[in-house]
Amino acid sequence: MVKKSQQFKVIIEQGEEGYFIASVPALPGCYTQAKTSQELKKRIREAISLCLEMAKTDIQYRRRLKRFAYEPSFVGLEMVEV
């Protein structure tokens, strides 16, 4: 059986200490961090896989998906001076 691939939007930020941080809005609680962007890509794939596995067996997690998940639309990034 061929495994069907899925695509998820991932938000990537860089923290104060230089770590890259990734989160997946469509999967509440799905996030990770790493020192390099290459390692981050590997880790976020693992985190997504774990969340999808959890959704198959955990009814409470599926409820969280329905309640808190969202699919972001990128609007832009602005620097605001105050």
C-alpha cells in the first residue's frame, strides 16, 4: 500500500538564542526546535508524523484538532516602530 503524502503549512521563527522554532497551526501542539534549519526540517516532519498518529487513536486530540486547528494565510510581515 502506498502512503499518501500530506502538506502542512509550517511557521518558522528564530529565537533569541539562535534556535529555529517550527510550529504547525493545523496540528495543535505540533512544534519543535533545532540549531539548524536542516535539522529543524527533519524534526518537524517527525513531529507531524507523531501528531497524525496520535489523531488516529486519541479522541481528545481529535477534538483539539477540530477546536483549535487553523490553516493560516500569509498576509505579510511588517516592522512597526513605536
